[in-house]
Amino acid sequence: MTRLVLVALLALAATAAAAAAKDPRRAITAAGQAHASRLAIKAGDLPGADWKSQPPTPGRASPRCPSYDPDESRLTEIGDATSRDFVRTDGTYVSSGIAVFASASQGRAAYAAVTKAALPRCLGEFIAKSGAPGAITVIAAGSFSFPRYGDRSVAFRVLLSVLSGGKHIPAVIDAIVLDRGAVVVVLLFGATGTTLPTGLEQHVAGRVAMRF
């Protein structure tokens, strides 16, 4: 049950599907869409053979808070893709969202807009509010050291306590944001009751970055 709860929470935390006033304008092109789809996480990007995939949850929403409300309304998105959700029985979750913009300068502007220091705290608050009152508590939120992939990248971590079956279960959600040229990639990782497997995030980020 706890693993299913985390999958649902991470689905809420992923790339937006519904347009908001400050979201980029959409002018999807065949080339832009093909580029975005090529960068989405595939089963072959994941180490081991015990992953199960499922369709991404529709109607995803981006976290927005008083302290974190990025304005991308002057940007134009020409490609947009979301990977399938990949889960393991040990409670590990991986997914990705990709946006391709009209130019490299717009890609840099989008990266700068979304990777504010307030993002992880807002993400934690967003997830906590999605559950029953008191069921999810944010323990800590911030950035952590991660190798650079693409032109620039940053890593954020949210530590949570999830009340399930009368017990408080630790959970971790990591968001790795990569940018190269006109492309911004968000990689989401999560685990409940345990830490994320050593090397998983770098392995996946490296595989995706090879396709930039």
C-alpha cells in the first residue's frame, strides 16, 4: 500500500498536463515532439530486470506555491513528453518529463525559471496537501550534490513521513533537472521505507543525456 501511495504522489508531482496562466505557450511541432519523446525514460535505461511499467497518470499538475510560482508565459514549447511510470516491488519509482522549447535561449530561461531554490519545499508542500490531513509530513527539502549532465543540471530532494497502516513510513523524492540547448528534462525518483539504490539516478541521467 505504501508503494502505491508514493506512486500516486509522484504522479501528482510530475510535469504539468493542464495549462495554467504562467505556463509556456504551446506550438507543438513534429520535430519537437519527436525530440521530446526520444528523451523520455525507457525500460532499457533502468538497471536490472525487475521493473514494471504503467501508463503515466493523466491530469498531472505542477507544484505552485506563494514562494514558488515560475512564469514561463513568454516561452513557447514545441515538444512535450512524459515517460511511463516505472516501479519496483521494493518501493522504488522512476519517471520523466521533457519539454522542448523554440530556441536554446528559451530552454535556458525555462531551466532558470523552474530550478529556483524554493522548488523542493514547494514540491513537498504540494504532495503533503494531496493526502489526508496529517498523513504526509515534510521532514526536509533542499538541493544536493549531483554530477552535471548536459549544459547544466541540479538535483533536489524531499524527505517525507507517510502515515500508512498506523505507522510512519519514511519516503524520499528526488527531482533531477537537466538542460541542454532548447531541452529541459525532469527526472523523478522515489522510494518508501528505504533509500534510493546507489547509482540509480546517475545511471538513468547518463542514459538520457546520451540522447540529447
